[in-house]
Amino acid sequence: MRKVSISAFMLFLFMIFPAWQAPAQGPSTDLGSSYVKIVDQVLPSVVNISSTRKVDIEGSPMFSDPFFRDFFGNGVPRERVQQALGSGVIISPDGIIVTNNHVVGDADQVKVSLSDGRTFTAKLIGQDPLSDIAVIRIDARGLPAIRIGDSSKLRTGMLVLAVGSSFGLEGTVTHGIVSSVGRTGLGITDYDNFIQTDAPINPGNSGGALVNMNGELIGISTAIATGGGGSVGVGFAIPVNQVMSIVRSIQKTGRVVRGWLGVTVEEVTQEMLKELGMKTAQGALVVEAAPGSPAARAGIRQGDVITSVSGREVKDASALKMLISQVRPGTTVPVGIVREGKAMRVNVTVGDLSKAQADEDKQVVKDNPFLAGASVSPISAALRQKLEIPQEISGVVVTGVMSNSPAAKTGLRPGDVIMEINGAKISGLSDFQQVVREFKGRKISMSIYREGLVLNINLSR
């Protein structure tokens, strides 16, 4: 074999390809300058938010304990002030700002600081705890509203910038890529549908902007996955299309309108496939179709697997909840199901989730040293769906607690499930009513379910 020296070989290539030159780098050569232009454009639209609220400490079960009362004596604190720091995004020149509900929810006062140094007191226009979105307004005009993008066009690998007030440091900008879209089942909100990004998101970024390389808002930063309180490259943002849908609903009706199917569902597992007559573990298995619900009226029943809504694939239980929530109440949509191994389609006229919740039977406790001031309802399919109460949990749901009431001092909160009182198991509203009627004495022992935990409360008065 003939040997050719490297220099001779390079000369040979040059003679064959005399016009060869290094490939052009295109616009990415000046990526740093591109970032500067985007930041200059976006930064004035992102605000710093500081909220405060007073919390009644005296109503805490801990301070109802005689030990703590003896320890503190007459100096038992009555209340304390909680502070929260976050970010927000100006979406309208007339002072409309969107942020996370956990930043401003239940706040007594909300302060907004603009990038030009001005500070305003904000008014809460509307909130949606289920998606963790809130809309506030400041009394100002001609504000630099951000340009709204289209989150449906996002693809994994796209470059993004996160803008907010990390650790209270206003105007902090980080960059990264879209790591994934459509993340569900995280348990961060009731309606998980997140953009995942490795752009560092830290405490204080909540409610801030996630923008694309055109300087358009494509998400509201909401949460991080972390073991130590700081970013580890896994952050989540609510897609802007979902955000703006909620904003429009709040502005138009004063509340968020969501579709309701009326089913309790669970995930389809590999172990279920043979029994269900399915080949892949996807869809949402119906555990219960509430009597009189849209699902029941359409013929959906226990054991069905819901696989699609309006032609859109249902990957899991979280995806079903999200898809149904986006359907306007009163609309009839085709729903694909698998029943005993056979694919079928039924037409469902979707209901209104908020009306379904309003129709629940309620009881307001009036005469009880520990429970007076609490409103309770049975656990319906709608409430179980909304609060994500496991199927094995039974009892009554606390739907409201009057401030400074005995129930508030007991430590009850809206969303709690009262499972047992003084040894009597509560399986529904009738059990609860009987226990309250027969209640005697100045002691109470309760088991309640709260956000994934079973808590025991023991008090005496």
C-alpha cells in the first residue's frame, strides 16, 4: 500500500476543493449579544412581589395544649406575620400582573416593585389555587407589558431564559433549554401540565417569566425539584397558553371555569393489562362514575378505561383531568374508552366543575366547643378529584372555617378530611351529624387527612 504524507494529502484536498472554507456559524456566533437584547426587552416586564399575612397562632393545636400555655403563661403569642417573596409578569399596560397563587394567596397586603424603582400596593383580581395562578393589579398606566408567546410550539431542546427575583435578588436572569414539555403527575398542582427546564430556578423565582429567544413569555416559573432549597437543573413552569386561559376566565367571569366529568380514576398498570384486555399501560381506569354525573349519563361505568378526549390521547389520570378541565361546560365531546378489551366511543356533555362543587350537601356546625364554625360536605367524586383524596380515605371534607371560630382554634383547615371523632369512624355526612349531635364533654380526639398525611388532634377545653 502506498503511503501518503499528511501534508501531501492536505495539498491534494486543497486542489480538489479550492473554494472550501470553514462553515459559517450563523446567528449563534453572537449569542451573548442576543441574550442582552432579549433581557433588555423582557426585564422591565418582570416585577418583584412581597406579600404579608397575619396568622392566628392562638388557634393552633400546639398553643391549645396546656403544656405550652403553662410554659408561655400570659405571654402566649396571638398572631405572627408571614412574609413571602416572589416575582410577577406584567401582561397588560394598565397594570394587570400574573403570578403564582402561593406568592399572594391569602395575603393581607401585596407590594409590587417595578424595575424602574417604583413601588405599588396591588389588589387581588382573582386566584386559582388548583393551577397556582393568581392575577393582581396595580394602579398604573403605560407599563411595559411582555409579549405573549405560544407554548404549544415549544419543543424539547429549545433555548429559554428564566427571569425573576431569585432569593430576593431582583432582575436575576438564567438560561437553559426546555428539558421536556407536558410533565404531569408531579403533584405540584391539581392540574399538572408543566414545562420542564434546566434554566436555574430558585426560591423567589416563583411567578417569574420563562421566555423564548424571541423575548416572548412562554411560561410562569412555579417550582423546582431540589434536595437543598436551590436549583439542581430541574425546574417547572406553567405553559403560557394555560395561564392566559385562566386569566381570561377570571377577567370575564370572576372565576375559573373548568369542565367536569364526574369520575374517580387511577393509573393503568402493567399488572392490569391482561384483565383489562389492553396491550399498553396508558389511559385512566374508572374506579367510580358518580350517579347523575356527565360520565354516568353518557354510560361510562366502573372498569372502563378512558383513552381519549376529543381525539386527544389520554396518557394517564393527570392527563384526563387536564383535558376535561379545558372543555367548556355544556360542550359535547367524543370520549374514547376500552371496555372488556373492546374500544368504544361515547359522547359526553361536559359539566361545570365549580357548579358541581356548589351543589354538594353542606353542614355548618353551630354548637360544638371544637367544631363550631366549620362547614363540611361529603366526599363526592368532584371533591375527591379536586382535592386528590385517595379512594381508601373516607369521611367528610372541611369546605370552610370561620375565622376565630372554635373550629379555627382546633386547627381545622379547608380541604381537611375528618375521618374519626372520639373513636367513631366517619364514613359520610350522616355519621358526622350523629357524632356532633351526641357530642358531650370538653375533650376531642380526631383523625384527619391533610395533603397526603393522616394527623391526630387531641384537645381539651
